[in-house]
Amino acid sequence: MATIEGGFLHTAVLFLGAAVVAVPIFKKLRLGSVLGYLCAGALIGPFGLAMIAEPEEVLHFAEFGVVLLLFIIGLELRPQRLWAMKSEIFGLGMAQVAITAALLYAALIAFDWPWQQAMIAALALSLSSTAFALQILEEKGTLNSDHGNTAFSILLFQDLAIVPLIALVAWLSPISDGDEAGTDWIYIAKTIGAIALVIGAGKYLLNPFFRIIALTRAQEIFTSAALLLVIGAALLMQAVGLSMALGAFLVGVMLADSEYRHQLETDIEPFRGILLGLFFIAVGMSVNWPLVADNIGIVLASVAGLMAIKGIVVYGLARIFGKCHATAWRTAVTIPQGGEFAFVLFSLATSLAVISSTRANLLTAIVTLSMAATPLVGAIAEKLSAKLRKDDQPDVDGVETAELQSVVIVGFGRFGQIISRVMAARGINATAIDNDPKRIQMASLYGNKVYFGDVRRSDVLATAGAANADLICLCINDRDATTQAAKYISELFPKPKLLVRVYDRNHALDLMEIGLGVEQLYRETFDTGVSMARHGLSMLETEHDVIDQIADEFRRRDIDMLHAQVAEGRIAGMAKVHESYQLDRNDARTNKDDTAMSRL
């Protein structure tokens, strides 16, 4: 047992060490983390330093990272967004895959490839790297630009296409069992039954299931339940002969509108990131670099041809679909590379004897080198098209328009509900987050969409879009949790403005001491108390002008006292608390007019 544990730990150290060294270097060089993982794998693999001898076993295990990736992609596919982007996803995206694959297929047939191998290779090479392209767009801050939305639509269709492509590889495989010729209808029935089971469970059982889990208030159990769900769906699909990725994807889509979507994505993301990184390392280990060196001319020519064909097809289709020259050009240089799903298809095709291992290795190398070339191509294109920047403005009429005034409300109790209703009156659909399943269920009865999430975790708010929000309203009824959340929000999310509901005066002082201004803090009893006092004065027949001046002067002095207490101690200014105000009616009218103007 000691030997086994030592071997496992030795392997883990190699993988983690290679990733920790390579990925930061490649990120620093702006070449992306995917290429860093691939090169790390090439270094420690059997064709590099030979630290790992059997990359196939690692690759088989790490493919579950792709399953988790498809689950997260499914979570993002809300029906409303799909409908708004339908023409670009199923028009532009489908046309790109079909035309690119047809051109590549014709080229491979011309070089005497068998039609089965040519078809799989052409379809696999027509796909681009979602992880790679989105990372480039995010680093440049252009994810919500017109060309960013266009690239995302194409990538989204490619992600959807991977499931039928995996099935196509299995169908083209020469490996078959003649004894099973009469079981086609049974197989079809099992397939339909498994898909129906996943969809039915997703629609009727998963929300109640996660509501029960959330009530335990045990974060590790919620994470375990999320992994159990994905693994169970994947194994069910595998049991009936379908792709594990299909099961994960279907579950993700069924949960896309669930109030637990953000928490699920947050909990699964670390596992997806680690396993997908391991998958890329395993791919890098699997590339036969001596074979690539022996065929370097063919490989480099193929890389150039692949990127040229994809770039021209994307540019032409984008123009046909009404995009301006700058948008089409930038989209073309963002997604000309091969994608991570090509590795999955090549690995599957090799195991099913559709493509020889030699050709699969060369194809893998072509995809890898196309990824490496993409940042360089993009940099050159950026310089050549700098004069066209003004043509590529954010698409204010597109599917992301609602995000131009995005509000995140953290806590959906009585305080947060009022803010949500006021925002709705202005036409702003705020994203609401709460950690009470009962409150979420009750809110849904009144037509409110509230997502489940533990707001003490910054990654939950990040998943909900806090980093790009315009305003965050922190309205939770927990003093310690409010302080903790206010600290990390102000540090990690500098872009959005932050408004905080505080428990009382001392809580406000605590938050002011960590750097939050008094104009950001709202004591839950203060405004209500002032409103009640104003009403009381009116019932005592006090003139409205006088009430307004008293209230405004009270607020001004209270803010002054807060600043004094932060600077001099919490008993500073207490002597003035019970002072009466000497008022002049003319001053009251002037002050009323000034106050009214300041509110406009």
C-alpha cells in the first residue's frame, strides 16, 4: 500500500508541478492556459522527459473534465438567451461547421484519405476552442462586443455539435458485433428511455432535491450532490451506449433556469478546471513529437491551411449575416484554431479503429500548433485593423443589452424585496441571490426569480456576474456575514457601486472603518425611524417646512457625528444628540427649495 500511495503522490506532484510552472509562464506571455497545459504534458510525457509512461490511462480518466465542461455549458443555455441568439447559433454556427468541414473533407479526399477518416477529421478540425477563444476575449475585455457575441454564437453551436459528432464516430467504427444485429429497436428504446428519464428528472425532481440538500446548510453535501448528479447522468448515458457528455449536458440544460444554477456552477467549476487541465496535459503527453518532427513540413502547411480556411469561412459568413467588416475580421482571427473537442474525437476515433494512431497524432499536433499560432495571428491582425476599431462598438441592441444596467441584490428578505420592486419599476431586472431555500420557494410563488447561493463565498457572486455588474445591493440580515461580504466585494469587484444594508449605528461604524463611505450604508431602522418621527410631528400640527428642515438637519448632523466617531471614538459627538434646533421659517423655505433641487 505504501508503494501505491507513493506512486500516486509522485504522479500527482509531477502533474501539479508541471501545471503550476507552465501555465503562469504561458499566461504571462498571453498565450493562454490551454497551451501551457499542452506544453507541460509534452515536457513530462513519453516523448519528452519520459516522466510518465502511460498517458492513455490519464487521458481516459481526465476526459471527465470535458463532461463537466459540457454540464457548465448546459447551465449557461437559458431558453431566453438561446432564443435571442437563435439566428446566429443555428444559422451562422451551423453554416460555419458545415462549410468548413466540407472544404476540409474535399482536401483530405484529394490526398487519398478514406472517406470515414476524412469525414471525422474534417468535422473535428472545423471546431474551434471554446476555452481558448473565450479566454482571449475575456482578457481583451471584448466578450460583450459585437465580434465577441458573434464568436460566442459560433462556439456555442460547436459545443452543441460535439454530442452528435461523438455518436457519428461510434457509428463509423468498423468494430461491431454481428450477434447484436437484431437488437436495434431495443437499443433505440433504451436510448429514448434514458434521455426521457434525464429530462423528466431535471424538470420535476432536481429542484426539490436540491432544495432538501440546501436546507441541511452543509456546503460539502451540496457539492457532493452536484457531483453525484453529473456523474449519475453521465453513467446512465454510458450504460445505454451514448456519450457521457450527453447526460451531463442535458442535466445542465434542465437546470439552466433553476434557482440553484449559480451555486451548482460555482461548486463544479474547480473540479472542471482541474480535470480539464489534466485532460490537456494528457493530450500534450500523447502527441508523438518525433513523428511531428519527421513530418514537420506537412504539419506546418496543414496548420496554415486550417487557419486560413476557417478564417475565410468565418469572415465570409459573418458578412453574409450582416456584420460589419471589423466585426467579421476580428471574429475570424479569434476562432481560426482547432478545439479541445477535436482531441476527444481523435482519441475516440483511435480507440474505435476509425483513424490510425499515426494520423491521430499528426492531427492532434496540428490542432495544438493552431492554438499556439492564434495569439500571434490575432496580434498581427489587431495592428493591421487598428483603424477599424471605431466600427466595432458594443452591441447595445444585441442579447447582452440587459447587462448594460445590471444589478445584483444579495439577500431577498423584506429589505431586498423592496429594492427589487423599485428596480423592476424602472425596467431593471435585477439578479437576486439568497441562501434560504424556503424564502426562494416563497418568492417564486409571487413571480420573483431568486438564485440560491452562499454569499459569504466570493466565487458565488462572481458566477452570478458581480464583477461586471453596475450596482450591488448587499441586503442580508446577518451582521457578520454582511461585514465579510462587504470586505471581499469592495476588494474583488471594484467596478460595481456597492450599497449596504447595516444592522445599526455600530455596524455602520465597523464598515466605515474598513473603507466604505457613509453614503453607501443604509441602517435598516434609521430611515424608518426618521419617517415615523416626521409623521409624528405632522400629527402634532408642525408645519411641513419646519418638518423638512428638522429632518434634513438631523440627517446632516447624524452624518457629521458618524465621521467624528470614526475619527475620535464612538462616544464623540454624543453631547449634541439631544439638542433642539433653532429654526427660521424663511430659512426653512429656502432649505426646502434647496433640498428639492438636490433631489432632482
